[in-house]
Amino acid sequence: MKALEVKNLKVVFPTEAGIVRAVEGIDIEIEQGQCAAIVGESGCGKSVTSLAVMKLLSTPPAIVRVDKLELGGVDIKNLNDKQMQKVRGKDISMVFQDALTALNPVMPIGKQIDEIFLAHGKLNFQAKEGEENKRINLKKEAKKRTIEALKLVGISDAELRYRAYPHQLSGGMRQRVLIAMAFACNPNLIIADEPTTALDVTIQAQVLDILKELQIKQKTSLMLITHDLSIVMSMADEIYVMYCGKIVERAKTRDLFVQPLHPYTMGLLGSIARLDDERGRFVQIPLSLPSPMRKPSGCYFHPRCSFATEKCKEDMPPLEKLDDGRCIRCWNYREIQNAKK
Amino acid sequence: MKTIQGQDQEFATKILSVLKKIGITCLRILEGIWSFIKKLWKHKQGRVGLIIVALLVFCAVFAPIIAPYNPYDVTQRAEKGLSPSWDHLLGTSITTGQDIFSMLIYGARSSLSIGLITGLVIAVLGSLLGIAAGYIGGWVDTIIMRIVDILLVIPTLPLVIVMTNVLGTSYAVIVLVFAAFGWTGLARVIRSQVMLIKNANYVKAAELIGASKWYIMWRHILPAVSNLLIMSTALTSAGIMVAEAGLSFLGLGNPEAVSWGKMLADAQSSGAMLFGHWWSILAPGIGIFLAVFSFMRIGLAMEEILNPRMRKGSSMVKVFKHLNNKYLEEVFASMDDGSKLKGEYATCSINETPEGREMLACGEYAPSEEVAVTANGEESKRKEDDESA
Amino acid sequence: MKTSYVIKRILLTIFIFFIVVTLCFFIPRIGVTDPASRYYPAQSAGMTDEVYEEIKEDIRIQYGLNGTTFEQYVRYLKQLFKGDLGISYQSGNPKVIDCIAECLPWTLVLSVTNLLISLILGIIIGTMAAWKRGRWQDKALLNASTVTTALPSFFIALLLSFYLGFELELFPAYTDQNMVTGFDWSWQAISTVMYNAALPIFSMAIGGIVSYGQSTRNSVIAVSGDEFILTAKAKGLSNNRVIYGHTLRNAMLPIVTQFGMNISGLIGGAVVIEKIFNWNGMGTLFLTANSNNDYPLMMGIMIFMSAFALVANLLTDFVYSLLDPRVTLGEKR
């Protein structure tokens, strides 16, 4: 059973200035208990993808089309907002990028986690507790579970922190709160949208460890969205490389790092530092991401690609399926590989 | 002789260079005003404001030519309390028999002049004190902000009433009194803005290379707050015009001048309501409304130009109407790998406007009724558009 | 830390109050050499200058205007310290505090009702407009605000009293003064007050409702763009829970500031409206005092209004810090 299956997801934003094609028909499959990473520069449509999967994009303005959207084998494509409320937080949840803005500044963090239990856990609670005075028991039970959840992500003196406001916690602490929130109802799938970008490097490692540990312990699937390949290396089982709203390469983590096929992936890998580095300097991808309203013709990457041919300028290459589930969107990847050898 | 001539020449060149400097400054200010007007003209609300202000200024300047009678001339008074007719478009006043239409036009003079002059005085006072408080800081800041605190607490209208009672009701006094109590809000806004700019890197860089405080204030901070200044000046002027109308309505304005507030007060006290002379109330009221309205439009337009995030979202609707269903389908189909992609097809006609780019940069997409295609491709409202197209 | 700030804040308030009292004392006296001169009787033919001077001095003492201006000032401060605002020059020489006490409730009837109506209706309408963003409800509010912000409330009042008062005779265009003198807390008296207060309250509340509505709308829209609202939705909370628990709670913070500012203008804000409807409140009292050069009454009213505003500001700050845990008192805003 697949934890998540998305087929042909397309998202556009009509704006005053023109139509922004944010996501252009992408497919994602995540096996149960696995971690898939979506990697790309900022502005390539990663975050929009995650929000579209949660069905949290407000429509209008966004226009979303998808052929298939299944969560743990359950079709959620046609669910309305009310039905989605029961799914969100319980079967699928999300860790946001900046914990300071993602937490309500005027509500104690404990109360914010309580809300999840109060929204989803009612049935469980009632089975455990007696019939009398349901409301108070519910709240007490929620608080108990919140403190457990806080302890689970390694927050010491959780009872004390329960009352703290977001601004009173450190950045790493806040991110832990978000993670506790995401794992609260033990969901099938967690989407982590740049979970560590706002943190210091040392704290990043701690937070990632907790994320990985909880994922394995609770057998949750994880969709990790990031621009940082060094995070992906230790976390993900499978990697989707995204460029300008399209997936350009999909591969198992090891394969991708050992033998990147797409010139864009090579460029991305060229810009991380490694211990066994023998190069004198980093290779960088020339130019910058094109505007989502003025994408180039043909292969979107061709203006920045050093291997581009005439064909690349005219036609968009299809996402070619190789053996062992690997996918690549490039006309010339074979030639490039041969040239490299 | 030669030395004297040399001195003369030196003196002349000095004067020339000073004149040049003054000329350049004037040109720069004029250029600033012109670019400001151009900016406003592009903004729909700003244009409405500009047109009304231009109309009112025209009325005020050419009042003797436009107005059929001179309300200050005792000999040009007609019978009291006439109803509107071709001779007297809005009738005559009940107390004095002055032509109301002429009074309306002459009234623009006092309202606009007090509003504009006070607005300017407040702009100068408020920006000077605000910049001083924000940029110099320390005890200067403390003293200025304490004064602001005090002035904000004292009830303004009673104090103004007392001051006019003591000092008289000439224009100068009214302008002075309003200016003395009106600068606080502006100074506060400017101060907080200056404190932000003060920490900007370019100001720090200028300080590092040894630019003087005056230079930084004049060349970096003043330009940075100038738009904000224009905006608040327009809004304060509007507020002052309301206050002035209120003051003359209470009978505490300049008793000799024709003003809209006084016209209202006369109409009310002479029983215009009892006689059913609605025009004698409506006319000055609409005068006040137009003046205040236009200044507010300019101020708010400026605010929106400064801060595109404030945009109200109503301007989106028009654009989305072009987005018909067929076009949308084309866009969606183009994303499939098989179909050929043409470069830059996805842009509408208006894509290169600066506003458009700003919108994208902020990630701001205002919702609209016209687009209501839901996730699973259902269409609700769009059909109507297609039919009409 | 916190208590020390509270003490500091209160001391500052007292200092400002002292400055305000000083200003209120000296401003009406600018350019006036002898404020008591208007009460002197004419010097009769047989009277020597000395006797006349004595009579004048008596009058000055009677009105508390003897001695230099500074001596008067010190005397006034001493009086004020005891809570005595002095004696009015009105006929019968009532105490200033009594005059204020007599008129204050009538002003409060107008302004408090107006404020409450504006606040409650404004929040409801503003939330609705934000909810229906871009639809006709929102546009209606936007258009209403462009019009009402430019309409002075006294012009609205004049139009209302003309149309509803004189033409349709639905509401009284002038206040019935028997309402004030014969008020006895009976049901009938209260309903008479409501009937008379309808027009003045309505003419003030139109602008108030729209202004609260517009700021609520803007605030709600700004907050609903915040990321924590997305978090709340991602948690699977119901729409109601998101709106009441998260959006409104945060969107109310600027409204509290606006409300505080309006409270501080509660007493002095209705001078013109009171004049139009002949309403026997603080504004009318002040205008009468002004035209009579009734210094103690003028000063008393102004000092009372300022004190009210000061206390209101103080309370607003404290309440705000309770509502928003990020604001720790003692830090500069």
C-alpha cells in the first residue's frame, strides 16, 4: 500500500500580471514508512505541491487539477473541505518552515497542541473515560497527551513548557513543538516543508534526528521538502528533483548521489561540500531560475544547461522511465553520461 | 583696481553658484511633485482625488469670475430666503440674502487655504520634529515624545476653542492653533519610519565614510520619508478641513469670511430646516464633503502606492474576466509532455506592469468571484463568463 | 521589573497631568491683564479711587482672582490637590464639580452608546466583509467607508435632523429639556431619553460603525494571511474554531488600540453634535463656559477630560499587554 499517490498534479495562479504555472503535472508515490524528498530551488513549486496535497491551497485564487490523489489507499481527491478537516491532522499533517510564524503568537503552545486532540481524538477519549462530565475530561486527557507528545520530541520539563508562548521558546524548541504537533495523532503521512531552514546548523542536526527517529518509531511516511541536498542524503529513501514546476529526475537516494543523470541535479550536487572533495572550487549553475510567468520554450533548463542542443530549445523532453523505477527528463542524458566516462 | 575687480568677479561667481544651487533644488522639488502627480494619475482613486482638487482649486482661485455675485459686496444681496431659480441657482440665504451658489464657490477659498496651509505647516513641523526625534534620539527624542504625549491627552477641540477665544479668529491664528496641535500624529509616524531607516545599511555606510548628520538627514532620510510625508499631509489636510468646518459651525471661525461651516451654522440657526430649505444645508455640506473626500483619496492612493500589500483586491476582477475557460484549458493542456510548448505564451496583455511584478514578489493573489474552478475541475461561475464572451 | 514599570508609568502619567493642568491654567489667560474686570461695577460719581479699588479687590477675592497670576496658579493647584475644582462664575455660583457631575451622564449616554454600537456592529460587519472578501458585502463596506470618512459627523447630524426630524417628524430634532429636569429613572423617562438620543447617537455611529468595520476587515484579512492560520487548518480544526480561536483573537489586537483611543475622546468628542441637538452635555457646558469667560469651569472641564483620557490610555496599555503576551511592559514600543 502506498502512503501517498499523486498523479498529474497541476496548479496555476491567475494573477493580475498573467497566469503563473506553479506546478505542471507531477506524479509522486511514497511507500508506507518511507521518506521521499522533493528537492529544488526556491520558487520551483515545492511548497505549492505540499499545500495542494493537503488541499490547503485556497481556491480561488489557485486552480488545482489532479488525476489521482490517494492517501493510504483512500481517495481524497473529491473530498470537500468539511471532510478534509477530518483527514488533516489525523491522517496527514505538516511541519512548517518557520516555527515562529507558524505558531499562534497569543496562544500557549500546549493549548495549540491540545486543539488537535480535541478535534480528532474525541472518540478515543470517550471510550477510556467515564460518561460524566465529558468536556472537562476531554480537556484533561488532551493535556495529558500533549505533555506526552512534548516529551516525545525531547522537550524537558514539558509541564512547564505547556504554558509557554511561542516567543518565549528558542528556535529549536519551537520547531520541536511543530514536530510534536505533526506527530500528535500518529498520522500516515507527514509533510515537512523545509523543516530546518530557519535554524542554526547544530540545531538542524538535532531536529532532523528527532524527525527521523519518530518517523521510524511510528512507521510514518515522510514527504520532505527542501532545497538542501545535504539534509536529504541522511533522511530520504527516494528523491524527486523539481525544476520550474516539473519533475526532472526521480531516483533512489544512493543512485542519485552516486550517478546523477540530469544536468540540473549534477549542478545541485556540485554545489555541496563533501569531505572527500578534490575540486578546487564549487561548480555553480549559471543564471537564475526563470520567472514562473516567462518560462523558456522547450526544456525549461536549457538556458542554464551547458549540454543544451537545438532540440532542447524547441521541445520539452518527456519524463523517461528507466529500469529500477528511475525517471529522467532530458533529451541527452545518455550522451552526457558517455561523455563523462 | 585689479584686486577689486578680482573680488567682484569672485563675488559674482559665488552668487552664481549659490543661485545655481537654489535653482537645482527648486527643479528637484518640482520634479518630485511632477513625478508624484504622475504616480497618482496612474492610480484610479488618486486620479479622482486629483481631478476634484483641481476643480476646487480652480473655483477658489477664479471665484470672482465664476461666481455670479460677490457675497462680500453688500449691494449685491437679494431678497432673503429665496428658493433656487435661474437668477440664484441655489437660492439665497435666510439671514442675509446672499447668493448661496456664490457663497459656495467663495467658501472653497477659506476651506482650501486653511486646509492646505495648515497641512504644509504641519508637514514641515512634523517632519522636522519627527526626524529629529528619530535620528538624533537621546534627550531630544525624549522631550519631543513627551510633548507629543501631553498634546495627545488634552482634548483638542476645547483647547482650540479656548485659544481662538483668547487670540482671536483671524486666519493666521486658526492656522497656528491647528498646526500647534496637529503635528503630533505625523511626528510619531515619521519618527518610527526614521528609526527603521536609521538602521538600514546604506545609512550606516554613509555614516562610516564620514557624512555629516545634516547631509544624511537631507539626502538619505528626507527622501526616504517624503512619500509618507505627502500621504500624511493629504490626510491631515482633510482632517483640518473637517475641524475648521466644525469650528466655524460653532461660530468660532473668522466671522467676516464666507466659509462652508458658517453657511451650515447660519442655515441651521435661521431655521432653514423649518422652512424646508434643504439646499442651504446640502450645498455647503457637499462642499465640505468634496474637499475632504478628494484629499483623502489622494492620501489613501498614496498609501496604496507605497504599500501594495494594502491593495483592496477590487482591481483584480476586471483582469480575470479575460481569463476565459478555453484559455485556461490551453494552459493546462500545454503542461502535458506531448504537446508543444511555445515560449512565453502564458502571459496576458498586462504582464509587464510594475504592479504585476510587485504582486508576484509579495506572493499576493487576491481572490475573485470570477475564478471558481475547484480542485476536481468543476466549474461553477465561469460558465456565465463564457456565455457572455 | 514589571511593577517598577507600572510605577514608572503611573509617575509619568502624573507628571503629564501636572503639565496639562499648567497649560489649562495659563492658556485661557494669555493676553488678559485682569480677568475679573468684566465683573466690576461702574465707578459711580462720588466714589474715590481708593474705595473703588477696594470694591474691585473684593470682587477679585470673591472670584479667586486676587494676587498675581502665579499666586492664583499656586492656589489653584492646592485646591486641585484637595479635589476641589473651584467655583463657577455662573449665576448662583455652583461648584464646578457639580456642574460637571450634572452634565457628564448626559454626554456619556450619547458617547458610550455610540461607542458600543460602533464597536459591536463594526466587528460583526468587518468580519463578514473579510469573510466575503471581494464580494458585494466587502465592496459595500469599502464604498461606505470612502464616503463616511469624508462626511463630518455634524453634517450627517444636520441631514438626519432635517429629514428624520423636520420632514418625517420621526425623532425630535431638538432635545426636550424637560427630559433633563424631570428625569426620575422611571421607565417612561428612560424611554424619552432613548427617543431623544436616537438621532445624535445614530449620526455619530454611522462613521464609527464603518470605521470599526473597515479596520476589523483589514485586520482579519491581514491575520488570515498569517502562517499560523495555515497551521491551524493543517491541524484539521473546524472553520469556526479557526475563525474564533485563531483569526479573530489576533485580529482584535489593533481594534483594542482603536477602542482605547476612542475611549479617551469619550467626553470631548461630541461638542458639535451636542450643539446641533441642543443636548445638555459636557460640550454644551464647555461652549457656555467659553462664551462667559468662566475660567474655573473651562479649566475644570478640560482638566477633567484630560484626566479621563490619561486614565483611559493607561488602562488601554495594561489591557493590551494582557491580551498580547509578546508585549512586555517596560519595553519601548
